Amino acid sequence: MKCIKAVPLFLVLGVVPLSNAFAESWVCENADLKRYVDIHYPNSPSSIPCSVIYRKPTEDVDDRILWQAQNDESYCENKAKAFVDQLESWGWRCSIYESTSENKSAKSKPTSSSLSATALEKKLYNAVELDNVDNPSSIRFDKYLDVLRDFNENNYINDEPNGYISEYHVYYLLNEQAHFMGHKVIILTLPSEGEGGEDCCPDRNFKIYLETVGTTEPLKDFAESNNCYFKDKYIWSFGGMRFSSGEYAVLDCHTD
């Protein structure tokens, strides 16, 4: 079986139409680079819904929607200003500018399928759960990859792994909160690229790391029924990864 190339995901972002309805926008400069942080109000003058868009037009990088809000009128503004402050702490020089159609990126536009956490959690569960008709073991990994694309497009994980990288797996830490069977998802993994050959990635297996809340008996039963190895009371002792104190577990799921 061919090795799975998992670093990075290189997920293709879709397109959403943008009007000129931007409120405050910032341009941040560092050496010859310029980056833009825009707040987009599609129903201007209404301040909801809104999106915070991060653009790197001089770096051949797709625009990204970092945050969105449907009900909180100050959410996007607060997030954008905090992000600009963070850029400045990294050495960027930022200033407010007037966003126009001419200085928006012509190459790419941001995307987000705007799936709720509940919808993402349901898709993850359905991908992992084996079903002889809809989700046999032979296609589970492919369905899991589709779920990771959804997590990426909704900014729950980054394009590239941002956690520990082992000989066998790469680790994507969640940026936003999501749950699996009532327990908090901390990390989703993919097989690492490896060196190829017959010994590379034979099972196309993946892992879901969880911070557990209460009993884990349903998780154990789920693992046993769905060809997943389950380890409770997991100890974080590798790769310098640091988490708050708590109870952790891992589901290690395989594909025949």
C-alpha cells in the first residue's frame, strides 16, 4: 500500500462572494511583506453577520476566514484588534487603512463552510463508526480525511500539523472546542509520510486524543465495536506537548 502523505494537508479552500462592505481594516508590514486583516460585513450597515479575514497577497497564500459571528455585534471587531496586537508583538508594523476592491487579493478569496461544532462532531462520529453498508472498514480512512478537511475549512485545525510529529503520525491540535461522545477533542492525527515501502502506513490508522469528562465506559464499548484500540488515563509524556491537568484518553482506529 502506498504511504499516506499527510504533511501538510494542503486543503483547497473554496470561494465565497465578497462585497466592498468592510469596516476597519489593517495593513501590517514586516520587511518587504504585507498582510491584511479585514472585518467583512456582508449585510452592511448591519454589524452581523461578520467575518475576520486574513490576507497575504504578496506570499501566494489563500485568504483565510479566521473568525465569524452571527449574533455578537462586537465579536469580529474584538477578535480582529486582538489579532493585530498579536502581529505587532511579533514585530509587524500595523496601521488602519481603507479597504477597496483594488487592494483586495485578486488571486483567492476566503472560504468557510460555517459548519457548527455539533455538525462537525456528528460527521467525526459517523466517520469513525463502522457500518457494513455506509461506512465499511475499507473506506473509513477516506471518510476521516473528509472530516479533517471540514475541520480545516472551519478553522478548527490548521493546514499544517502544529503538534508533536512522530515516526508514524502527525498531530493537529484543535483551535476551537469540539467533542467526541461528550469528551473534549484535543488532537486529531494522520499517518506521517514515512519512508515508503511495504512497512509504511499499512493500516492507514488515525488517532483521536481526548480530555475525558466522567465515565469512559461508553468510549471503551465504542472502541471495541469499531476496531479501535482504547487507552484510558493517558499520560502526556512526549514531544514537549503541554496540556492543563486532567484525564486523557486515546482512540487508535484502524482500517483493514
